[in-house]
Amino acid sequence: MYMQSKTVLATALLFVIFSQTPAQAQEQNRGRPGPPPAFSSIDINGDDEVDFDEFSQQDLPNGDHQSIFDDIDSDSNGVISKTEFKNHRPPAKQKR
């Protein structure tokens, strides 16, 4: 009887631990953007450059397309190259 109680208690404890983990992970990631899309998924016509028309078809969680496009287009030539895309780092969130 004592061994069965320990087994039930251990099983219940494991259930509680593992059932809370996904909820905690979801709460920690709330509001954070996911990983950036692959360059090839944005470069619709496959010319190794992303123009504003291609970029504007992306679903962006924050900000407007033009300001983000301009930020990534570091040489301001009107297209985003693979190198610019790879080297781009979004601005850090300001701490409150």
C-alpha cells in the first residue's frame, strides 16, 4: 500500500510539472517575434534581391513596412541583398 501511494504521488507530481511547462514557455514567448523568415521566402521572383513590393507582402507584427525596409536596406539602393538581410539586427527593445 505504501509503495502504491508513492507511485501515485510521483505520477501526479510529474503530471503537474510537465503540464505547466508548455504554458510557462508560451507565457515567456508572448509578444516576442518568431524567427525571421528565410530570405528565399521573401525573394518571390528569385533574383537574389528583395524589392519593396516583395517585402510589403510580408506579415509584420510591429511597425510599418517602409521603415523596416529602409532599416534593412543599409546602402539605400532600394533593394535588400542577401548580405544586408543576413547582417541586419533589429533594434533592441527599450527597457522601461
